[in-house]
Amino acid sequence: MLKLTSLKGRKLPMPHSAHAIAQGVLGKVKENRFVQAWFVKRWALLLVAIAFLLGRATILDELSPFAIAYFAVFYYVRKDLLHWVGAALCAGSLLSPHGNAGYIVTEMLVFLLIQKALEKFGKAELSYVPLLVLLTSFTVQLFGVVIEGNGLAWYPLLMAGIQAVLSLILTLIFVQAVPVFTVARKKQGLKNDEIICLIILLASVMTGTVGWTFGHVTAEHILSRYLILLFALVGGAPLGASVGVITGLILSLADVNAVYQMSLLAFAGMLAGLMREGGKLAVAFGMLIGSSILSVYVGDQQAFVSSTWESGAAVLLFLLTPRAILQALARYVPGTQENMKSHYDYAKRVRDITASRVQQFSEVFRQLSSTFKQLTQEGAAVTRETEVEHFMNEISESFCSNCYKRHSCWNGEFYQTYQFMTEMMTAIDSGEKLSKRNLPQQWKKACMKVERVAEAMSRQYEQHKNNLHWKKQILESRQLVADQLSGVSQVMEDLAKEIKREGQELYLQEEQIRSALEDLGLSIHSIDVINLEEGNVEIEIVHQYRKGYDECRKIIAPLLSDILGENIAVKKEQPAERGDGLYTVFFGSAKEYEVENGIAGAAKGGDLLSGDSYSTVELGNGKFAVALSDGMGNGERAKAESSAALSILQQLLQSGMDEKLAIKSVNSVLMLRSPDEVFATVDMALIDLYSARTTFLKIGSTPSFLKRGGEVIPIMANNLPVGILQEIDIDLLSVQLKPGDVLIMMTDGIYDAPGYAVNKELWMKRVIQELDAEATPQEMADCLLERIVRQSKGDIEDDMTVIVSRVERYRPEWATFRWAGVPRVERPKVVS
């Protein structure tokens, strides 16, 4: 065992395994710090090297707008490197063949003076830097024109204004490009304008190498071709051509003799990008072909040989570039797999953190539920003997405390007195009225004030019963709160699992589906696979909508059904936000069964408003709910109670709450809504659309009937309506339905219509047997209601509502088809 010394000098034992873990963590922290330090130094050296080349860079043989723009941006972005950057800019300007060192140093000093003045007045902001650079550059250039003594000629003034404007533009560009190289940058993706700014920065850096030659080979041409190869491999033809145009333009400004380089590099970048699918060698070959073709037409033999050597050197550097650098660059370019993966990784981290927080909240609710359950169990453990004992103590304290025989009764003859008080309490509890005439003789002998004791005990017992009632109410309320907290905990736990499941990396499956659809000639804009769990598939596809063809149902859904191995259907279509004829189509798992419903009803006395409410809705978890509720009485009040019961129940079930707990919650809400005696029946069938297993919740409702061919099966349960008792018993009935089964649910207005002299169940079974099995559910509902009204001779004595639901197997509108060369999509493992 090892010893660790605490802050107070005490030694605490630590196991070997814990010590090893601690040492490993410390070592990992040190290693990470070392790597981070090396990373910071590497970027610092790169930024200083860029400053040196920008200090040396010139365009049009006399303008140097790069240095002051780079220096001004660094003042805000990396002020800790400002001295090194300033020194590198000065060193680069001193080695420049154009002799602009004095102007660059003066511009940096003037910028610092103006910046310090603005900071003193609290006006120093990054948004003011471009204007500040414009003012600084123009002032210094104008001062130089005056000092040279050539007068204020139009050409020097024009060049001073051009350099000042270029400095302003470059400042705006560097503000977006320089942060790419800083450690503080966290974003894993660049916008298109940020990529252009980065390319301009790199091309500007290349102008600092103008004049560096190795025989007939120039450094700026090698670097420009190398830059094209990098971006063509990462971003394809558009990005390769863009890099060629930008670098060629800037290099032509730096060297007038290299104007043709813009077209050469653009063409080479386009060819290289078109061959990116072939890898490094294909991209290099495309760039060599593109640069060689134009070199033959534009230059002489010597220019062709020099261009070939320059391209060869760039290709060699490109082939020696580590794969890690290419992947790091690809993460910043939109549309690449690396960039998409980085977004998925970020989204996955966010989902994992969210799921962890939700799981923590779920655990908190579970602990609260356990606490309330424990309090309820402790309160329920109090026995009747304990309550009786407590009642006796209250009587003794309130009445016998002032009696002079108290010591004799409760100490000397305790058991006899206790028996006497117990018998008296039992008599009061049974409702017997105690008076002087019917008091037993032994009671009169045991107590001198038996009449007053009986009177006091009767009063105290009423209070005692009230206390017991409210204690029971509190216990039931605690139990309800405990159940509801447990239900909320379960819902949040399911939500956490759903978040984790959606956080799985599905971009490979997205690319596989995109490839399969594009092979069919479909124009797919984007694909988002949300979930691939069997039976719960969710896919969103944005594509170019062509009116009248309906590719989604005829081609895409059948193909997805084949490669996923289950029936996929179109759930919803809507125009995409971006417009241009694009539509967002939502695909999801098609259920094994489907439910067709028919509803018919009539209000009491032919009124417009019925007190019955109904609902037929898919809950979103693979279940279909058919619900019917009958409020107490008729009219608006009954309608409010029945609709409230169904609405709350539907929302609780859609959230994932257990059926029994949802019913108990609805019961509590209805009891708390009004002190009046209001209630509502609930008749609900939860049909599993994958197995047709149906769960019936019948709370105070009339029997339902299942029509299976020529057989009619009653379904009933003995439960009180919700809103009457605080605690209700709920019996769930489970029935396996078959294709073609017809479920008929009704309120008491229909079931009780035959009258009391008729066996209602047998009469209703006979009526349902007579219904045409081939009719639609709506026709069956209308026919049944009409038969009931005729039976009542047109008198509608109560609200009547009937729901008829038929369960059938789901049949896709279009059959699946097999497309050669399209493999099955591999589903990710389900997160438990």
C-alpha cells in the first residue's frame, strides 16, 4: 500500500490501482500540455514566417499594402505575437528589392500611436481597424510624396490612394483569414467567403517569394501549383479553378510578365479537381496536363521546360505532404466527407451531453419518487391499534386529566379502563347513540362521569374520523405524486435513449442512399438520415420536384424498402425553405397494420352539442389510439369533461407515459378541476400497428364488441369512471386482433337504448352480427346508429356515439424493386 500526504499532514492509504490511475492521468495531462505547447509554437513560427514574406511582398513594382494590414489585424487577434510579427515585417521589407522598409516601419508606428489614442478614449474596436489602416497608409504615403520634393503630382497621389484602398481591402480579408491559423479558433467549418479570404492570404504570401529562383525555376510558381494541388484534391474542380484564378491574378500583379499565369493556373486547377476521385496521382496528372497544354501555346520551348520543372517540383511536394495535413484542410472545406464528419462529431457531442443531462434529471425524479413512496409506506404502516391508542391518549388528556380518580383508573386499573374505553369507542363507531338510559351498567360502575365521557368521546371521535380521512388523502396524494414522478422519470429516460440513438454516425448510410438514388438518375439535393432503427426509420430527402411524376412514392420509397429490408412509405411532403422547386420529403417505416375508422353520433334530443368526445390518433410510438369518453350529463359541461379527459390522456400517452399512470393522472386532474361531483368515462383501445396486439382501457364505460367474421366477442371491465374516487383500480385487457377484425366502441346512449326489459348484450351482439362485413367502417357506424334510433322510435334520450375500426394488413401502393449493384444498408447497433 502507498501513502499520500494530505494538506494537514495526515497520510491516507491509496490502493495500487488508484495510484496507477492517478499517475496515468497526471502523465496524460503533462503530455497534453506538451503537445499543446508544441502546437502553439508551431503556429507562432508559421505566423511569423508569413509576416516576413508579406513584408517582402509588393505589387505593381512599388506598392506594399500587405504589411500594415497584417500588422493591424494581429494587434487584435494575437497581440502576444505583435512584437515578433512587427520584427518579421521589418526584416522582410529590408530584404525587399523595392526598398519600402521606411514606409512600412512608419506605417506601423503611426498605427500604434493612433491606436493608443483611441484606446485612451475607449473607442478602440476591431470594426474601426480598416478605416484606421486606410487613414494611416494614405497619410504616410502622402507624407512621403511631400518629403521627396517632387510636388503633389497626380501620379504619386493616385498610387498613394490606390495603396491605401488596397490596404483597407486586405485588412477586411485578413480579419477573416488570419483567425484560421490561431489556436483560439474552435469552429470546424469555413464559409465560402472565408475560404476565398484564406486563398487570397496564401497567394499574397507567395508574392513575397517573387525573385527567388533556382535556375530557370521560380519559387512562386512552385508554391502556386502546390496550393492548387492541395485545394483541388480537397474541394474538387470549383475550388481548384478558384485557387488558380486568385493566385494567378495576384502573381500577375506582382510580376507583370506572368499575366498568362492566371489562365494557366485556372485551367490546371480545373483539370486537377475533375480528377480528384482518382486520388493524389490522378490530381497531379491533371495539373501537369493542364499546365503543359497552355505552356505550349503561350510560351516558347524554354518556358515550357521551366513550367514542366515547376509543376514537377510542386507534384513532388504534394506527394510528400502527409495525409493528416490534407485531412485537416478538408475539415474546413464545406461539402467534404471530413467536414461532414466533423459536424457529425460536434452534433454527437452535443447530443451526448444533452442525453447525459436528461439522464441526470431522470435520476433526480426517480429519487424524488422513491422518497415519496417511502413516506407513503411509512404512513400506511400505522396500524389501527396505533390509531386507537392515539385516540385514547387524546381522550385521557382532554377529559380525565382533571379527574381526581385518574391515578386509580389509568394506573391501578389500566386494563379494565382501557377495555371500557375501547368498548365505548366501538359503540360510537358502529353508529350507536349513547344516552343515560342505554349505557351499560358496568360502564357506570367503572366511571363516575360516564355520561360526560361518552359525550366527549362522541365529539372527539368525529374529529378523529376527519383526521383519518385527511391522513388517507395525504397518503393517496403522496402515492399519486410518487407515481407521476416515476412516470416523468421513465419518459425522460426514454428521451435520453432516443437522443443517444439519434447521435449515431449515419453519414456513411446517407452517402450510400444518395449514390443509389443518383444511379437511378434522380436529382437529390440533400439526405438526412435521422434514425435507422428497425420499425422506426426516419429519413428526410430534399430533391427537385417534378410535377406529375411522383418519384417519391413510385421509385424512392420502393428502393429504400429494398435496401433497408422493410416497407418504407412517404409520410409528408412540403416545399423546402430554400425554394427553387425543391421539396422536402419525409420517409418513415410503414406499419404492418393499418386502421380504418368510421364515427357516427347524435346529441340528446337532437341538439347540436353532444357530451361525448372521441379521438382516433396515431401516438407516434407505433401505436394507434381509438378513444371514446362520455361526460356526466349532457350539453356543454359534459362535453368539457369528456374532451378534457381525452385530451390529457392523449398527451400523456404521446409523451411515453405508462397507460395506468396516465389514467390515474387524468383521474386526479378531473377531481381537482372542480369541487362538484363530475366524472367521465374513458374507453380506449391502443392498437400496436406492428403486431395488432390491442390493449383496452375501460374506465366506467360500456362493453365494446369485436366482430370477427360471423362471431361477435364482447369486451368489458368493471371499473368506475374517472373523477369520482381518489384512488381507482385499473384493469387492462389485452386482445390479439387479426386482419379483418372490426372493433366497435359505443357510449351508454347506444348500449342502453333497447331499455331495461331487454338483455342488452345479446341484443347488441345480434344487431352487430347483422351488419354487412363488406361495408366500410363509416357505413357500419351509420347503419348501427340508424338502427338504434329506429329502435327508440326516433327519441334520442341520451347522447349517442359509436366508433367502428377495422384492422387490415398494410399494403404498399408500389412494390419494391431490386436495383443491380445497390447493396443493403448496414444498420448501426441500437444504443441500449
